[in-house]
Amino acid sequence: MLCFLYAQLRGAIPLAYEKRWEELTALLELFVEVYTDFTEEELPKPESIRQALYWYCYDYCGEMVERRVREQVDPSLTFATDIVMDADLTDLTYLYRYGEYITENEICTAKFLNAMSAGEIEAMARTYTEGYREGFVHAGIDLAKKRTVNIRYAIGFERVIRAAVRQFAAMGLEPTIFRSAVHVVSKSTNGRVGYVATQANPQYDYDHRMDDALFLDEEFVGRKLRVTQEAYEQAKELARGHAGPACLETFGEKVFVPVPKKECLQYTDAQRMLSARCRNELGQIINRYIPGEERSFTIIAYPVQEIGSQYEEIFAETVKVNNLDSRLYQRIQQCLIDCLDQGVAVRVKGADGNRTDLRVALHPLEDPAKETIFENCVADVNIPVGEVFTSPVLSETNGVLHVKRVYLNGLPYENLELTFVDGRIASYTCTNFSEEEENRAYIRENVLFNHETLPLGEFAIGTNTTAYRMGRTYRIEGLLPILIAEKTGPHFAVGDTCYSWAEDVPVFNPDGKEIIARDNEVSLLRKEDPSKAYLNCHTDITIP
């Protein structure tokens, strides 16, 4: 419990930098309360300390959630925007104005970008912002009705982000920029969301990933859902004008291999179910105020210095990969789609020790002249270009998905194996740890996100041979982010479909055919009970 308190006290650093004095005072009052308990002659009972921590989180949950919601949709909160737009980016001391841990990754990135020409920076930003705009065009969503875009990035990329802010402004969009959450009430189980720096100690973050186990109960979940609803209601006009996130991510950081520790807070079985339910209902609240059919996103990634001595070459090659000719790939991928549309299923078999043997059932076409099963995905929401994907029919989708080594959401998996029955995960394992229960718990927490099972939400075939060659040439296949790795071969996603919350919106390929495979048997449950239709997760797994 004292480790829990320490982790929360580290959140005082950004509170001080942002001059959020009321929140800082409340946190320090908690520290004084616990400290005072330990000054008595008799040591406090553990339950009394837990109660102090519980009621701090419960009592201030409303303020924390309200602030987090505003950060997402209110462009008047300009702490980070002011740094991006007003700082002298040639003076690298600006990096320390965030209150984040700054390493050689951030310093070298900023230096490297400072050496680029204005034209090169504008081009990098243009790839990012145009991908965002094209996502709206492709989905048939009117971007002109939107007012804000949430920009997420790695510290050190401010020169690119500054150019992007100006380009978004030309589209009528103001930025909302917030840091990755530091308080347990606001943290996402999907990883760090917001602007980020290199983790000082990934094991520390991993150890504290379930700190909410200290207070997660029915009463707390009910309160969090109520205050989230109230916060969005107060900000409903801002929320309605929010267009969605534009994410600039990084890759190449040293591989982190987590060590499970029995001393860490862990969910009980009941809390696992509560956590999954809370995620689901929070997703429903967000969708009521920022409807899925009215928002989009984009994601792009670049390497950091930690990737090795060939950093500058890899960076240049990544820029090339991110700017490949979409029209060329569109034509190539259409040939692949024309062939796939004639099938009833795709069988994927592994090679060279990969034990994958999976039959993926495809949606039937009623009118092949006007309909298609696969989406022709070019460089818009998922940069770079290079995949065709579909939502499989779950019934009759059966078999084993096996990957010798893969990184999912920043964590490594050795011999990850998922067995599907009627399109749902029936069993799972890996060989990361000596104890099988630890392997299963690792997957349950970080892939299934505490759901009992997940459906196969996506099947895709990557076509980007340039990205494949880059990985082989520089021997960085294992360091490529899923955003690029998924474009280099067949891949699958467990969780929601790619059309989550927008299944009823018609989507068309460039050839004019409607993509009819937007639903599966799970997402169709939204017509009866949305809580059964959405999992609020989507994890891509690529077969090398």
C-alpha cells in the first residue's frame, strides 16, 4: 500500500509543472494523513491505511475524471500546446518544461529534427495530417463539422508537431494535447495515452499496472461511471466537435521483458470482471458523446535513437516507407481483393516452425458486382500503406494462431498460441515464464484485458514489401511497431472489428464496391445489448 502511495506521489511532479495547486494539495494532504498515522506509538493497521487511500481515490474521482475529459476535448487547456508552439526548439532545455523523464531518445530526436530543412519537416507533418484528413474522406465523414483534434506524440518531435498544428488549423481544427495519465483513477489499461517520454523504469510501470485493485469495487465503479457521464454532459458541445486522435508513435526502444512479482497488487476474479465491465460501459458513454460514426484517427511511427548506430539511416528509410505511393498499392491490392472475393474461407498455415493452422471464414457476397469482402487499405488512418482486411465470420473460423516471438502493446511474447473455436479464443498460452499459470495470467491481463474470451475481429494480408525489406536489411523485424509490422504479412486482431461503433455506416473501396464485412456475430449483439457487442480492445498479431 505504501508503494501505491509512492506511485501516486510521483504524480505530484506534473501537477507542480502544470500549476494544478488544488489537486497537488489534495495529494499532499493524503501523504500527511498517512505519515501522521505512522507517528503514533502503535503502528497503524493495514486496513486503516487502505481506507485512507480508498477514500482519497473515491472522493476525488469526480475532479480527476472531469479534468481528464476536458483535456481530451477542450482546446483552452494549452500547457503542452504552448510548449509546442512557443518554445525555442533550438534550445533543447524546452524538453524539460513538460515535467517528464528526458533521455537521449528525446534529446537526439529533437537534435536530429532540428538539422532537417523546413521542407522536410513540412513533408513529414503533411503525411501525418493528410492521412488524418483522408480517413474522414474515406469514411464519408464531414470533417468541416469538427473543431478539435487530439494530438498524441513522443516528446522530442515538437518541430513536426508544430508544423502539424498549423496544417490542422488550415482544416479548421484546434489541438487538444494532454500527457499520459499519472493518476491511477485516470490511467488506461491499454497503455500510455497522450504525449509521452521514454519510461524511466518499465518494470515499475508494469508492477503498478493493477494498482486500482486496492479500491476497485462495485461502489467505486458506479461512481466512476456516474462522474464520467456527468463530465461528458458538461462538455457535450466540445465533445461533439471532437474529431478523434492523431497519433505519432515511436519504435526502437530497448526490449522490456517483464518480471511478474507476487508483491504487486493483483485483481481478484471478481475485480477482473468489474474492470472489463467498467471499460465496456465507459466506452458506451464516450460513444454517446463522440459517436464512432462521426470520428476517425490516424497513426504514424518513427524510430528513436535507441534503435542503434544506424538510427539516421533507419529514420530515412521509415520516412520512405511512410510516403509510398498509395495509388500504386491500391491497384496491386485490388487484384488481391478480386481473388479473395471469390472464396468462402482463407486457410493460413505457418512455416519454419510456426504452428499456425487457421481457417478464416469469409462473408458471402450477394451481389459481387457491387459488394466486396475486403477493404483496400492505403495510407490514411493506418500509415504506412499496405494491407487488405476483413471482419471474419466467426462461426466456422477455427484453428490455431502461433507466433514464435511477438511484441504486443510494448510487451514480448514467446511462443504465443491462441486456439479459436467458432472465431472465439478457446484457450491460450505462451512460454514466457516457467509456470503455466503465469503465462496464462500474462495473456489474460495484457491481450484479453480480463475478458474471458475475445473474438477474431480482423483478418488481414500485408502487402508492403518495402517495409519487409527494411526490417530484414537492418535486422529490426522484432523492433518494428505493429503499425508497420502488420503491413509485412498476414495478421489477425483479437477484440472489436475495425468498424467498431460505426458498423451501420456504408464504406466503399476506391472501385466503388461497398465493403459488406463490417459486422460479426458479436458486434451484431449491439442491436440487443451494446454491453455484449463491444470489448473496447483490438490487438493486432502478425505472423512474420
